[in-house]
Amino acid sequence: MLKNETQLPTYEDMIKAGMHLGRKKSIFNPKMKSNVYLMRDGIHIIDLIKTKQGMTSVVDFLRKSLEDKKLVLFVGISKQSSDLVKDLAESLGMPYAINRWLGGTLTNFKTVISRLHYLESLETDFASGAFEKYTKKERLMKEKEMAKLKEKFDGLRKLNRVPDILFVSSVKENELPIREAKKMKVKIVGLINTESDPSRIDFPIPANDNARKSLELIIKAIKDSLL
């Protein structure tokens, strides 16, 4: 069990953050029924006891995994979660993908590694002054290429192998990475709202995965508990 449950938010804080607010009845996934407390005004209300249980399980699993030197890839490609996911990953010394997912990151891993190596070689050449041998136009092209590669791959620098675990800030918004993780038999943990299928991930946290305050509270709690 979680060694220090005081790191988890109180139910009062969870309600204030809107963590209990699920999706409309019209887009409900029946497999989330056990995580729903009731329906109010056409909105499914998530059972916060299940949310807290999910957070406890995720923290326990991640703590044990980090102790065992497992590699976790953190993914937050929504505007409301990208900076939070990046901060969590960096605090744990883990790779991350934010803003967008590069198709094949897991299923075509060798290509990702080759692009990372190419980026690093460009950066080494730039730092050593090797770019000076090019014309001004060629230098500008190289610098633009380096900037684009950095934007795409910067968070993946610590991804030196296929990860053991994929953390997603939202199941709905991370369909492609989840599909790749399932294919590569990578364990999946993360937040899931009432419109998604909880059987697709190994350690779900049923919660509002769209509201900024909800995401902040959950990700901060995970970070504080692990650190």
C-alpha cells in the first residue's frame, strides 16, 4: 500500500477541482459503470473513492517500478496537461512526449533512435563550430532542421529503449500511443474519464481528465508521493 497517503488530495480538494465530473450520458462507456457514483443533470459523477483507490494503485506501481529501474514514458499531448506531464517526467528523470505523438515511437523504435542520434550529431557540430564550413544559407537550413528535430524529439532523449510503462494524462486523447503500447506489451497507467474503456489500461485513475485543476491535483499528488 501507499506509504504516505497524506500526499493524496482530500475529497474536499478533489471536489473543488472538479475531479468527480464525468462526461455526458450520450457518450458514456458502459465499462465505466463501476466507477460512477450517480448521474446528475445528464452528467456522470465519478466515484471519488474509486479515484483515490486508482491513484493509490498507480503510485504504488510506479514507486515499485522506479525502484526496479523500469523506464516510464510520460505522455501528455493536450494543452491542459503538457507542462504538468513534462514537469513530472523531468522530476523523475524520465522521457516524455507532449504536444504531439510521433507515430511509431514504440512500434518503430529504431527510427526514433536514429533521429535522436542525428539530432545529437547536429548539436555537437553546432557547438564545435563545424557549421562554419557551410555557406550562410546551408547553415540556416541546418539550424532550422536542428530546431525542428529538437521540438519533436527533445523529450525523448532519455528513451534509450522501448519503455516498460506508458503513463497517459488522458485515455481519450492518447489512442495512438495506447495502441502502440498494447502492441509492444508495455504496461499502461493513466487518467480515464467516463467515455473511455478502462479495460484498455492496466492501472486506471477514473477522473476528470479534461479540467486543468483536476489534472494539476492528480499529477502533483503523484509527483509528491513519488518524490
